[in-house]
Amino acid sequence: MDSKNRAFDVVLYTSQLQLSSKTQKRAEKIISEAQQASLASGKSPDTLVAAALYIASILEEDRRSQLEISKVTGVSLSTIQIRYK
């Protein structure tokens, strides 16, 4: 998946989760930084997006549970937990 599709997924999931635009921008920044640091190599793009949204929601005090994010993104709860660590 290219970065354009990943960005679309972030926008889509942000909307479905009713997250703020600040949280969306923070998630996009987290994804970008993970890619630059080669932390995303070999990881599913959906997993990266789900984890970034979870982390961003905490940092921006716009919190959504791992379960909520799992349901919307289709990424398993355990996978989000592992990527969060």
C-alpha cells in the first residue's frame, strides 16, 4: 500500500472513530516518523495505521479504546496491543 492510500485510511478511520483533526494529524506524523525510522518495514499498513491512531488518540487526549480501533480498522486487538508496546 502506498502512502496515498494509507493517508486515505487515516482520514476514513478518523472520521469513523469521530477523532479530532489534531488526532488525525498526530497519527499521520507518527506513521511518517515510523517509516523514516524503518519501524514500519515488514508491517501491515493497516496495523501501522491502527497503532498510530491509538497512540495519537492518547497523546491528543481524544482517547479511543484499542477495541474501538480494532472494530473500525479490522486489525486484531492483540496486534494493536503488540504494536503499541
